Amino acid sequence: EKIKALSRLFAASLWGYMAANTYRLIFGSQIAGLEFLNSQGRIPRDSLRPFYAAAANQYPDFYQNYSYDQWLGFLEGQVLLRNDAGLIAITIRGQEFLQHLIRDNLPKVKAG
């Protein structure tokens, strides 16, 4: 029973660390893209490009060296979305991350 309790505590602590680290690194446009993806299911990879384009328009100096592939790659690298032959979908971890924002009352509007 103690091992189960410690395992749950460890898992919760690890998730909290991962979510906090992701929040520290994620851009507001990526959060908006995740929210859109969460409401859509599987969509073509380029469907999130308008979120990237809006951020690139607002922060041109930064985005001149940060491509859409890198922007999307961050979300995939953090396991917030998956890419299945050009169709992307939010992962369970991505959905949990969005819930983390709500639970911890974190602002969804961030730079980038």
C-alpha cells in the first residue's frame, strides 16, 4: 500500500514538473493552437498555420528564424500533439496540459 501511494505521489510530482516546464517554454500561439486542435479532432497539419502566422506577424524579429516546422515540432516534442501521416491530433498529455492551465488558473495569453 505504501509503494502504491509513493508511486502515485511520484507520478503526480513528475507530471507537475513536466507541465510547469512546458508552460515556461510554450508560446501563447501554441496554446491557442492546442485549444483549437482539442476542439477539432484529427486535422491536416497546415490547419494550425494561421496561429503560427499571427504570432509571426506580431513578433517578426523572433519568427524570422523560427519556422512553422519548429513551432509545430515543439508541440510534438513535448508530446502535446501527434502527427499521423500529415494529420495531427492532440494527445492525452496535450489535453491534460490544457486542464493544468485551467486548474492552476494560468494565463493562456503569453508572448509568441
